[in-house]
Amino acid sequence: MRNEGVITKEKKLGFLGTIERVGNKLPHPFVLFLYIIAGLIAITTVMSFAGVSVINPKGEEVFVRNLLSKDGLIWILSNLLKNFSGFAPLGLVLAMQLAVGFSEQTGLLPTFLRKAILDVPIWALSATVIFFGINGSIASEAAIVIIPALAAAAFQAKGKNPIVGLIAGYAATNAGFTASIIVAGTDVLLAGVTQEAAQIIDPSITVNPAMNWYFMIFSTIILTVVGMWVSDKIIAPKLGTYKGAEVATERQITDVEKKGLRNAGIFTLVIILLLAIMVVPSNGILRDAQTGSIVPSPFLDGLVAILILYFILVGLVYGKTVGTIKSANEIPAKMAEAVAPLTGYIVLVFVIAQFIAMFNYTNLGMVIAVNGAKVLKSAGLTGIPLMISMILMTTFVNLFMSSGSAKWYIFAPIFVPMFMMLGYSPAFAQIVYRIGDSATNPITPIYAYMPIIIGMAQKYDKNVGMGTIISLMLPYTLAFLGVWILQMIVWVVFNIPLGPGAALFL
């Protein structure tokens, strides 16, 4: 049973409380997106009749498209179902929830959390959640689904407010998404775009995916510290003591559960060994067939699929051991139970997918990005003011275009050459962009995962809405953004290498 009003009244006070109250007065996200779509249609219709256009990085003139025109209406009718079925986060969320939820249904995750998390000192719990959340980008966007849920359960198991853990996990996986202690798929994707943009100035220049590695390693450490401070000093006091009915009990783990965990652990070691055999050798089958490298490689490309299969199989091993899975017929039944809570999300995704596709079709995102970049360039900003301006511009555009790669395709051909002409390396231009792109993710209302975190939070307090989430995410966004800017300034002042063979200046 969902709980009502379990968050203490103190959280309603102050600036964040005001944001929450205003935000929660917004209509249901489904209705809100219908209003946004209506506004998009009206704005783009006016701009289309006015002939608004920009020159894109390829030198082509791009006009704002009218959704009410003949072509626009035909596009809407032809793509309505395609927009929904082709919405990438939908498949990821359903698959990850099916797999992770199955492990939860068998009892593996709750038992593991009681065994593992309860041994973590309370003072280290926030830091542990933040650290693993930031590094969740290694598993791509799958971490946005997994880590907040696990963090809430971990906090609850320790007798702390589960919503604090949920919020910390969501903030870390989103505001800190671009950081990681190892080179991840994000590095590979962005580096390819950066190299193409850099070759506009120097056709012979090459970049590598590890060119931001040193900066991101330090980012992971410092953001973990900052995120822990925000969680413990701001969010936890604001939310107060959890008073819901779903209070964790610390019962002892039974002998059969211990056996189940042991078998699951053995299975995990076998999987790790098999992956090592396929990845560690220079001729491993999950390495890149041409270069023999891990970045990029089939291993990184298939990491999410590996996680999905792992959670299903390890849940099956545990379930068969403890008796929660007695026959094959119970497997699909438990998977169905695992995805049942996502029905509301699926309904909401239908309208979100339409808006994002319509926004891209109208070229309004291109107009905003290109004109914004021109304003910065014409203002003659240089040095640190230019870098901060680019970061702030990226954070603003991120509220309307959440895809990091899509924005970089637009920004890179403008900013990378501009930075190079000012004496800065392409690697540094990419760092500046990544800071702005990551920090505002958790406060973006149109973000595809916003409904997921709302649904997770409503398990503990049914009154949680979009305003609640944004108000609780804002301290993380501001803290991460401020610390990242300071880190960037330190790197510039002391001319610290950004990664292997990647200097800050040309």
C-alpha cells in the first residue's frame, strides 16, 4: 500500500519548498505534455510563416517546419506509431525492469541488500550510492533504472529515509552521468564527433576516446564527496524521518537464503571468468575485430544486454535454490509482475515520444542551438568567461534537448574550431560541453526517465510529484555544476593534462 504524506512538513519550507509547491501544481505530466505540444505547434507555425531559418554546420539553410502544414500533418500521421515504438528509452526501461524486477521477485535483491548493504557503515552509505551512481554510465542509461531503486532499498534497510537514497541515486546517475573512473561508451561516441569537428581546422588531427580520462577520474572522486554532502546535509534534513508503513526489518538471513546467495555468487564468478576469457586476451572475441581494443568493442556495445541476461539468470539460480522458482511456468509470471508497475510510464511515454519527435522534426532545436552559439561567438568572449558561457548555454539547451550526442552534433562543429582558434585543444572543448550537458539532466522536466523516478518515489509517498523531484534535484545540479566549473578553472590555471596524450592547450 502506498503511503500518504510521510515526508515531514519541514521540507515544505524555504526556497526548495516553494519550487516543490509550484511544481506540484502543474497538471499531470501526460496533460502537461499535451499543452507543450500545443505550444510547440503554435510557435513553430508562427516562425514558419515568418521564414525563420539558420545555417547549419554543414552550410545548409534549415527552416522551421510547420506542423500544421500539409507536409507536417502527413508527417504526424505517418510517424505517430513509429515515434512510440521507436522511442529508445522505452525498450531499455522495460527490459531492465523485467530483468532486475525478476531478480527482486525471486528474493535475490532484497536478501543481497540485507546481507551486503547492512554491513556498510551509515556514514559511508550516501558516498557508496553516489559513487556507484556516477559510474553507472559504464552501463549506459541502464543505471538510471537500477541504481535509484537499489539505493532506496539500501537506505530503507539501514533505517534511513528511502526517498533520500532514491534521490541520491537518481541525482548521481544523471547529474554525474558523464563522469566515470574508466573510459565508457559516452567517451567513444563524443570523441568521434569531436574529431570530425576538429578536422575542419586541421584535417590531420586525430583524437582518442580516453582524452578526457584524467579529468573524469578526478570528477568522479570530487563529485562523490560533494554528492554525499548534499545528501546528508541538505536532502536528508529536508525530508526528515521516514514515517511510512513500509519500514524495513532487519530479520536474520535463513540458511537456505545463505545457500542461495552463495550459489548466486558462484554463478557470478563464472560469468566474470567467461567475460574475462572473451575480453582480456588481445584476440578475445568481445574485443574489436579490427583493432583488438576494448574501446570501442562488442563488449561495450553489448554491456546492457549482458546485464539483462545476467540479472535474469542469477535470479533464476537464486530462485531455484531457495524455492521461489519451482517450475519454468513461474518465470514469465514473475517477469510480468516485475513490469506491471510500469503501465503508467508506458502511457506517458506515448505522448513524450510524440513531443520529442515533433521537436526534432520542426528544426526548432537546431535554431535554438545555432543562434545561441552565434551569440556567444559574436560577443567576443574568451578564456574562462567563454567556457562558463558555453557551459551555461549547454545547460539551458539541455532542458529542451536531453540527448547529449544530438546536442554535440550541433555544437561541436561550432565550438571545437572556435576553441582551437583560441589555442585550446579539442579535448578541452569536449570537457566544457560535457559539464553543461550532464549537470541539468535530473531537473529536465521532459527527460524520459522523470516519470520513472516519480513512480519509484510514490511507492513511499504518493504525494510526490514532478515539483518534488525537481526541488530535491536542484541542490545536486547546482553543487555539481559549481564544483565542475571550479575544477575546470584549476585545470586551466595549472595546465593539467586532460587524459593520455591530451593537453589542454594546442
